[in-house]
Amino acid sequence: MNRVALITGASRGIGRSIALAFARHGYSIGINFARSKDKAEAVAREIGSLGGKSLLLEADVSNSEQVKKMVGKVMGEWGKIDVLVNNAGITRDRTILKMSDEEWLETIQVNLTGAFWCLRECAKEMCRKKEGAILNISSIVGAKGSSGNANYVASKAGLMGLTKAAARELGRFNVRVNSLLPGFHRTDMGNRVWDKLFERVRSEHFLGKLTDLEEFAEFVCVVAEQKSVSGQVYNFDSRIL
Ligand code: NAP
């Protein structure tokens, strides 16, 4: 029977690459998106051209009712979820002294609370069948800090803590929970700070080049498929944490 992977924020950027990588590994893919329906449909067509199956899942991950419906839809279609990748994320960059309540709350709500809603709903199904892998896409800045985006940094640090707490609780059900830090990529999100950060980030990489997105997506599949490691944070980068 086909394995099933639910990827949040799979309409563009890193999530799209992860969805295609899992499709190449033979998984059926739940393609979650919030607004980019056309782009999500394009990902579904690409998966189809690889001979794979997919399901379009429109849901705002920060809304727990929408997340419950999304997980229910995957269960209704395929009866199981083998892998959850919590990838959906936003930035609302502002220095601390100028940051609004909304900028703080929205970022935490999508990046951290949204990941928790998805983790909780998928974990219920995974614990029932005593097998599953949950991968939380965090960021190197969640470990190292950065200026001008305390909301994003806190959300990504929170994801690493959630990873370790969930790994401890869910381990006895054979559900593995790991966190992955993807490096710096020129997606819509990366593009917003590319000119400001590119030279500095490249100079910190001792290989002199940035992380490759397709290599990262492949690595996510590898981590999902290993059976004996949980509670870890993988920094897929040549910047030392
Ligand atoms: P991106 O290009 O901006 O794409 C973000 C994705 O998240 C889109 O598919 C978007 O879907 C989805 N999304 C946003 N809000 C959502 C919500 N409320 N509910 C469901 N989906 C939502 O970002 P990216 O660069 O690919 O980043 C993906 C992940 O990697 C994020 O968690 C980010 O923090 C992390 N990351 C990125 C970098 C980088 O350099 N790019 C570095 C470190 C970590 P819609 O288009 O449908 O709204």
C-alpha cells in the first residue's frame, strides 16, 4: 500500500520541493495550501506527471478547525498518514521596539501554533497505528537568534522545543519527531531578505556555497524513512550551529 505524506505549505518554495521529493519516493501527497490555489494545482499536476497521487488541501494551519478537517480529508481518502511535514511558515519582520501585537501573534500562530495543531491531529492517527514520522521545518535563526525578526526567531526556537517534547511523549507509540533546518533559499520568503543577507550568509558557509534545495528535500525524505532516531535537530547547512 502506498505511503502517505501530508506537507503543509506545499504550494510553493521549500514545501513544493519537499512534496515532489516524497512523490518521487512513491508517497501519495496531501498538498496543503492557504491562498495559492493555482500554484498548489500546478504541484498536483507535476506529481501526476511523475505517476503519483495527490490531494489538494486548502486550510489555514493557524485555524484548528480547518486543520481537523484537512486531516479528516486525508484519512477519508487514504485511511492513514505516514509522514507529516510541518513546513508552512510566514515572516512579519520588524524590530522589537516597533513590532505590533498583530505581527507578533500572527507569526507565532502560523509557524508554531499551526504546526502544533497539525502535529496533534496527525499524531492521533499515527499513535493509533503505532507508526509515523513528523518533521518540523525550523530555521538556523531559531538556534542562533537574529535581529529584526524576534517573532520568527521565537516561533522557530519554539518548534525545536515542540519537536523534543513531542518526541519524548510520542516515542512509546513509535512516532518519530525531528526538526530540520533547511539553510537559506531564494523562495518568496528568502527573496524578501536576499539582497540584504546573501553575502553575509555565503561568507559564513565554509564550502563557499549555499545549501541546495533539491538536496535538502531529498534529505527530508531520508530522515522520514529512518526508524531509530527521534527528538533531533538536523542542520542541513555548512554554517556551524
Ligand atoms: P514561502 O516561499 O513563503 O512559502 C510559504 C508556504 O507556506 C506557502 O506554500 C504558503 O501557502 C504556506 N503558508 C503560509 N501561511 C500558511 C497558512 N496559514 N496555512 C497554510 N499554509 C501557509 O516560504 P519558504 O521559503 O518555502 O519557507 C518554507 C518553510 O521553510 C518555512 O517554515 C520557513 O520558515 C522555513 N525556512 C525557510 C528558509 C528560506 O531561506 N527560505 C530558511 C529557513 C527556514 P500559500 O501560498 O497558499 O499561502
